[in-house]
Amino acid sequence: MNRSSEGRNFLRQRLSALGHFSVEFDCLEKLLVALKSNQEFDCLVISLQRNELLHSQLKNVLDVSISPFLFVINQDDFEILFEVSHLFLEAETIEVVPSACSDCELEFRLQLARRKAAPRAEDSTLIWKSYRFEEGAQIVWKGDEKLSLNRSEFKLAIEFFMNINCVVTWNRIHAIVYRNNHVDLKPKSLSACISKVREKLRLKPGGEFVLRSIYRRGYELSALDP
């Protein structure tokens, strides 16, 4: 939406190639009409642009829709996020992807947005490439190989995968490992837990994903191109 006709067609072609059926709206106003008539969508893919009217309409869409959102932004326009961030600071079902991303990342972001919006059953199974997380049994599989993680490592691994290509902060890591208990931050203990997750899941260069330390901020899991 809100891109040139050529740009919208190209994005729809990419979505179709990934197996996703899409419906096109050439403006947010028409989408808002559809939402108010109780039409439902698995995910709303919206191109963010620098436009005050667009931002006002976006606020109305966010207020009405219960669907997850995937914002598509040109690489040089990421500062737009700061202009509209006040609209969705409390939202937990929004993902962002650059328009020039690979099909692999586009698919990941769609999956993540939809998973965040869907109620997760205790026995749900989450899949990323060859990795499969069974939440009920707290088991991780890589292909046919079972990987052994303790409770904290399992929770932390899912957090990294649910936030692919985004930084998971030290505060968030602390809350997961210590289960929100108010204990003093123990960097060495947290680093040891993260190292075990990296080693056990083989999140290193040469694999499907790599887990990197982001100085003074936290850790980021990145998907590697095949």
C-alpha cells in the first residue's frame, strides 16, 4: 500500500512466490473501510513513507485492527520509524523489514509477526529453517538431532529466534534467565548461559544463524543466507 503501482506489484509477486495470497489496497483509507466492515487479515503489510496524512490514517488502522503488522521501509528511510514510533510503542505484533531484504528475511518477518499475534499453546511447535522448538516438552531439534537445553537456555533461545535480526537487550536476557526475580545482575552468569545457547544450537558463522554480541546493548541473532 501507498507505494507506486510497480512497487506494490513487485511486493505482491514476492509474497505469492513465498506462498502467501494477498489482497491489495492502494491507500490506508480503503483498508480502514475494509477493517471496519469486519474483514480479517492474517497480516497487514504496509509501506511506511514520510507523509503526515498517512501517519494519521495509520493511527486509525492500528486502533481498529487486531491483525499483526509488517512495515516495509526503504533502506534510506528508516528514520521514519522514529517519526511514527509513538503510534505503536505498546504494540507487540509489529515487525519491520527493509524493502531490499532477501526473500528469506521477508518470510521470517511474516512468520514472526503472525506468531506474536497468535495465542501460543503450551504444546505449540515453532520452526525456523532446520530448527524445531517443542514448547510443551521444551525440546529443540535440528533436523533429526535432539539438542539438550535446560529451561533457561530454552527460553532464551526462543527469545533470540523470535527476534531475529533485532537486539535482545541485557535487561530482557536477565529477565528470562532469572525469571523476573529481582536479583543482582550477574554478567558472567548471563554470558555463560548465552555461550551455552550459542554452542548447543551452533549459532556460528558457517551455519544457518549466527548469534553476535552487540556492545553494551545485548545480543542479536541473524539469519545467514544459504
